[in-house]
Amino acid sequence: MSIFRKKQKNIFAVKRRNRGRNILIGIIVILALACVGVLVVYPMMRPINYTVTVEAGTGNVNVSDFVKKPGAGGGSLDWGAAGEPDWNVPGEYPVTVKFEEKEYAATVAIVDSTVPSAEPQPVTWFIDGESQPEPMEFVTALNDVTKVTAEFEVEPDLSQTGIQSVIVILTDEGGNQLRVESSLTITDDQEAPVIYGPTDRLTYLGTVIPADDGVCAVDDRDPAPVLTVDSSAVDFNTQGVYPVIYRAEDHAGNVTEIKGTMTVSYLRQSAVPIDKLNEAVDGLLAQIITDDMSKEEKCRAVYDWAKAKMLWSTNGSDKTAWTKEAYRAVRWNAGDSYTTSAFFHACMTRLGFEDMMVQRSGSMYYWNLVNLGDGWYHVDCGRGSNAVEGGVFMLTDDQLKASSVQAGNGFYDFDAALYPASK
């Protein structure tokens, strides 16, 4: 009997424990449901979406993109101190939505899910051991609203001549990738530099002129071939014709050598010494050039001065003495096209730029080719360019041909083989 009662007490104790546990579980379930209500039901009741997602490059958003109620108008967006985001840059950007006299914290998610587009571009390279092509050089017509990086799937072999396939992987900021297959041609650099400029010169007894003035070397591979001029045989105090050797060498060792002359002559008129010309030019440049000017602005200042100040003279120029004509332009502001070309050449040289005087084919009309560091361009500060709309300033060969039509058919024809190309 006592055993039965003991078992009965144990059964009641277990029931009490189970009842307490069930109550606790019930409380937990109720709390969980309440949390679900807060997390699920409340946001559903919120009139504003927490996040609006837009594709990069498609433009901005407005209040209606956040409001859940169709057709609801009004309200504004506040981007805070950071301001409106760059719609081409993926990321999450906080914004405050002001709607129906209330403010809601929200987020704009800019995503990039569009794969870049590009076309392959074959590349020719040289065995020189000094550089290697970059992945981006193998693609063209690249299009993507976000920043794109490029890398080789496998590094190209630059040690062997021939044609090889090159795979470039393009990756935008959204992680989208495009695989572009192009080609690389490795070849030896066997093309020697080309020397441009006057290699036969005339001077007068006692007048020393630099033999390399207006001479330049251009190479298809080396951006800065070494040009040397040997005028050691010239005696400026004795009449005669003396040899001058012009030599250009690129980094691959290809050499071009031209033999020119320096004629020292007796004449009643003498060329202006280069030091005297430089002093006059420097004085003028100090008046029209400032240190904060860009290279092109300095060039333009010289061009504008010549266009505004130079007067046409019926007295012909001395085409055997460019320094004399350049000095004439500074001193008397008068002359012909050779005078203005010589003046521009003197100014560009003093400013540290490469410059060449260009002669029209079969004529005594002159202008200039100047290189400010990014290639050669045509400049004509003589009165002949008045017939060209906008003038002739920093024009390519093709643009000069178009200007030649305006100035008169064939006005700017010249022997392109004698001068570096302008593209």
C-alpha cells in the first residue's frame, strides 16, 4: 500500500513538472510569435520600402520608388552631408525618405549586373627587353558604366618572335567578367630612325649658328631616339663648305646617318647672331608668357602676338638667314611668311619645344610644325591663315588639308616625306 502511494506521488510530481515546462514553452512560443509580428507584420505595415535597388548607370531615384502605395505623390529625399551618390558606382547609400510628414530611414542599393562589352585589338610588340604590353591594350570599344580592370589569363611570352593568342579578362566593379581573345605579334625592331630638318646650312664669316637647329629624329618604336650632330670640322672664320654629320640611333641599335654641309660665306648682309636674337626673343616672351600657362597656352600666346602685331612687308625676307628675319619680327614687327615662321621658330625654341619651319611645295610660303611633347602639329601665324576659319593652330596633317581648301586649293601642300607626320 505504501509502495502504491509512493508511486502515485511520483506521478503527480512529474505531471507538475511537465505542466510547468509546458507553460514555459507556451510563453516562449508567444514571445516568438510576437517577434515575428514585429519583424514581419510591422514592415508590411510600413508605407516605405527599406531598400530600393537600381542598376548602375540607369539614373537616380525619387520618393515614388520607395512608397508602397501606388500613385502616392509628394515627399522628398534627403541624402545628408554625403550628398547624392554617384549612380555609376555600386554600393549601398543611406537616404532619409520624407513622406506624409514623417521621416523614414532607407537605403539605395546600386548594383552592377551588366557584363562589359569590348572588341579585340591585335597588338604588335618588339623584342627590346625594356617594356611589355598592358592587358588593356588588347581591347577596344570598351563599354561599361563602372570602372573596368583587365588582366591576362596567361601572361604572354615576349621572348619569341611570331604570333600568339592572348586572352584578356575584363572585370567591372560589379564583378561581371568578359573574356576577350586577341593576338600578339612579336617582332624585331629593324626600322632605323628618320632624320627630318635642314641638313645643309648657310652662315656668314664670324657668325656661329647651331647645326642641329630645327632637326629632329623620329622612330617607329623608340619615342626618343638619340640625335647627335658632328660639326667639329666647321671653321666659322674661314670661307668654305664644311661637312656636318647627322646621326640618329634608337634603343635597338638601328642607326641612320646623313651627311650635310655648313657653308661659310662672304656677304654684305650678315645673319643676326643667335645670342642677340635670343636676348630679343626672351624680352618679348617675358611680356606675353606667364609661369602658370600650360604648354599650349604659351604656344597660343606667341601665335596670337604674331597674328595681332605682325605687318605684311613688301620688302622680301632674307631666306638665307632665319635669325635675321626672326629678329626683324621682334624689332620691327614686319615681314612676310618666312619672317613670321622664323619668329615662331625662335620663340618655340626658347620655350623648350621642338619646332620646324615648313615650306609650301613649289612656293616661298612658310609655316611651322611644333611638338609640345605629345606629337607634331601645324601652326601658321602668317597672314595666309586668315582665310581659314579659326586659323591654323595645332592642326594635324588631315586638318591642314581641309584648311588648304578654305585658304585656296593647294595652299598648304607640302612634301610630307621631309617632315614628321602629324596625326
